[in-house]
Amino acid sequence: MNKKSHPDGLEKIDILLVDDRRENLLSLEAVLACAEYNLIKTTSGYEALRYLLDHTPALILLDVQMPELNGFETASIIKSSERTREIPIIFVTAINKDQQFVHQGYDHGAVDYIYKPYDIHILKAKVAIFVDIRRQHNRISRLVSVQQAATTSLADFTQIDTAISNVLESICTSLRWDLGLFWRVDAQTQTLYCRSEWHDPTYSSSDFAKGCFKQNLSRGVGLPGRVWENKKALWVTELLKETAFPGLIAATKENLHTAAALPIYVQDETMGVLEFYSRNSLSEDPDLVNIMSAIGSQVGQVLKRTETLELIQDSEARLAAIAIENAKLYQEAQEAIQVRDDFFSIASHELKTPITALKMMIQIIQRTLKPEAGALSSGEKLFKMLDASSKQINRLTHLVEDLLDVVKIRAGKLSFNVEEVNLSDLVKEIADQHCDPLAAAKCPLKLKIEPNIKGHWDYSRIEQILVNLLSNAIKYAPGNPIKIEVSRIDHTAKLVVQDSGPGIPKEQQPKIFNRFERALASQNISGLGLGLFIVKQIVEAHHGTIHLESEVGTGSSFIVELPTKILDATLPNPKMPEGHLPAVAS
Ligand code: ADP
């Protein structure tokens, strides 16, 4: 319970008694003593003035005849000070009863002049009037100050929760509530949850408040729920008489007697509830309820404004994110378009070259075979031309096959026919088939092959791996030796195709296994940038790996490792993500 409170919640009112005779002070005390008054006894004018330096009692009962500083002189000093001027003074005297003294008393600002022996009932009644005036005065200044404090808290804040905590604190301290709680309506669950609290420092144990934070209240449940439902402030003078009150036991344990709750609202919408508890028994004050309701509306408007601002800010954070995402997508689309355009130009060049060569050769053959051209050219010359034509046709076929493979890979339709394959024999066979190109490129080939390395794979796809890697070595490392190694470690077959060509810069190495990616240095050498991509897909479909070891200037080694026993071969990532493949291949 608050130190200066009466058990009923009425604050104790200070009354200053001044008399040089102790027996007079005692008899005044005997008459006035009651729980509502705080009687301060002083035995001289000086002592009284000292007390008034930092106190403002509701009334001064002042003896007239006193040594040193008499009652009139004391009253003059009291009335001369701005701070104490308004304190009512009643002179109490047994001696100075003449009219002139009475006048003198009123001249010194007295509100009454009482002779001894006084009528106890009259004295009590007069004192009670001034006490009542002080109470009214205190009440009105509290109402004004609570309104001001709430307005200040709401006018100047950076964070809405801090502002509401400040409102709770200012209402509690101005109105002597021990505990204030802020309940917020959760629009989604349609319940009230406790968002913040403030309690008086002398009210430390607050299991009741802790309990509030753990529960959600539906409409109509508990005091906050009832306020939410009725949209009206609620005052409960004696909580113990309440039956439907969820935290009643905890509240009783903590001696909470009175509660008041008010809606936080904007127009028709209740946004939350402010709830207050006191350890005193406080009777309902309609003016206070009105002021608290006005504060509820103020808090509601601020809360709404803050929420709207937050919403606006939120949608601004979100719009920015969409803009960034769009910019990213746009850039990716631009890059994809660029890749597609590059691909078109390379593909048309690649396809045009063998076609042009074929056309030329056919024209020469036609000219050669014309009757007017005279004698038939030698069979050897014709054979050479047809041979060259066949190579160009092979080149065209290879290009078209690569394109088809990419389309199949993208659709997840590259099929595999797993059977036993002798890798050692296959490598030798491919090496034989490439004798001419190897010789033409001046690339001596060295084979280091362990015999009979077999595995369960797709024969033609393994062949494709070998042809691609060997063709690349011939294409990118002409004039340099090439080495092919086949070995086996446990259940893994290892194939290495090594050249001593220009090598591939480190930063470009990870990219060359992607579709249409070509290392910068090879831009002048024909190719679509599909070979290694297809190789990698085939290797991974066989549950194997491929990696590159290369240094610029020393050459490149492509290392393929394949498990010798696989149950089936499937593409690791059948469906390629959209947007990376040029439209031509779709
Ligand atoms: P393409 O040969 O059609 O360009 P690939 O997918 O076979 O496509 O190869 C991708 C790129 O990798 C080539 O463009 C080339 O830059 C690089 N590359 C491949 N093999 C070698 C090699 N043996 N030496 C140097 N660069 C190579």
C-alpha cells in the first residue's frame, strides 16, 4: 500500500498545527486525530516556517500569542511567499478575542478566527471543509497533469512501444495506480495479448503481470476482453467481488484491490486496451474515466498513424526488393539473349563453313565431269575431292549431333544402353581412327593402357567422351604430343587425355563445362562450346566425375573417373533451368 494513502485509497492530507504550548497541541491533536489527516505539530512560528519551506499543508491552525514570532507575524511571512500564499490559515486563540485582533487576523490573511474553548464539532467541520477543498484541488491537478503527461509522451516519441510505456507510467504515477498494462488486439487471431507493462517500484512482485503476458484473451474475457467487447471504460472498485476474472487469485495475492480499463480506439475500431491496478481501494471517478477515455482515443490515433506509416515503409522496403529482383531478372535475360545471339553467329558460321566447302567441291566435280572438259580427270583426284567432301559432311553431322544431344539433355531424354564395354580396346580403336587428324596436326600420340579395363557403360556415349577429348587435344594443342592413359583403381576406371598445348587459365576452367562456354584464347578456333558440356553430362549420367588439371603454357589434362559397375545410367539433372539455353536449341 502507498505510504501516504488511507486504506480506502484516500490520500492523507497534511494539517500544520502551530502553538507554543504543548498541551494545546495535544488537545488539537486529540480533536482532529483521524486516519485521513497527517497532523504536523510545531511549537513556534520559526519551526512552522521551517516546515513550510518544503511542504504545502492543506491548512494551518495557528496560535496568535507566541513568544518571539507571534501568530500574526508568522502569517504575514507565510502570505508573503508565492509558494505558501494560498494555504488557508485559521487562528486559534484563548486571549486575543477583541474585535481589533479578529480584524487584524483577517488582515493577515486568515480564513477564520476561532476562540477557545472551541466547539469540537465546529472545529472538526471547518477543518474537514479545507481538507475537502485540498482533495478537490489535488484531484483536479492530477487530472490535468495526467492528460498533459499522456499528451507529452505521445507527442514526442521515436518508438510506439516506448511511447505507450511512457503513457502507462505517467497515468500510474499521476493517479497512484500500481500497475499498468497495454493489451493489443491481434487482428489475425482476434485475441488480446499483453504487449507492455509498467509498475510502481514499491510493487515489485508481479506474478499477476507475468501471467498476463502468457495469455491471450478473447472478446468478453477478463477486464480487457470486456472493454474490447463493450468499447467502454470499466471501473472495478473491489476486485475481490468479481467472479469472472481470470487472474483473480494472483491479483488477490498481490493485494490488488481496484482496476480500471479503457479502450484504445480510432472511430469504431478498438485497437487495444489500457488496464490499471491499484493496491488501494479507489472509488470510481467519472471525470477520471472521461479523461482516461480521451487518452485512449489519443493513443489509438497515434497507434493507427504509426501502423499506417509502418505499412507504407513496409511496402516501400518490398517494392525496392521487387525492383532489385526485376533488375536482376532483366540482367539475366539480357545475358541469356547475348549468349543466344553469340550462339547464333557461331552456329551459322560453323554450319556455313563445311557447306561452302562442299558447294565448292561439288562445283569442281561438276566442272571436271563436263563432257567438253575433255578427258576425265584421274580417279585419284576425284577420290581426294570426294574424301574431302565426306569429311565436311562428317563435320556437319557432328555439329548437328551435338546440337541434338543438347536438346535431348535439356529434355532429359538422352537415353543410355548399358552393356559391358572394354575401355582399353575402345581407346585403341579411337586412337587408330584418329591417325590421320593426329598426323595432320603433328601430334604424336602416346598410349599408356592397362589391358582389359572393363565396365558397364553405354558404349557409344563412352566413345563420344573419348572422341570429344581427343579431338579437343588435336584442335587446341596442334604440334604437341598427346597422351592417353587408362587405368583402374579398385572399382573405378580412370581415363586421362593429356596434351602439352596452351592450357586454360584458372579463372576460365570452371566455365568450360557449361553450354556455349569457350575459353577466350580459343575464340579463333572453330567450335560451338558444346563438347565438354555433353561429355560432363555423359560422365555424370554414369555416376562418374570429370575434372581438369591445366596450367597456362604447359597443357591440359582431362581426367575422367567412372565406376566400373553401375546399375543404370541417368542424367543427373534432366531438366535444365530455363533461360540458359538459347532458343535455337529448344
Ligand atoms: P568447343 O571446342 O566447341 O569450343 P568444348 O566444350 O569442347 O567446345 O570446349 C570448351 C572450351 O574449352 C573450348 O572452346 C576451349 O576454349 C577449351 N578447351 C577444351 N579443350 C581444350 C584443350 N585441350 N586445350 C585448351 N583449351 C581447351
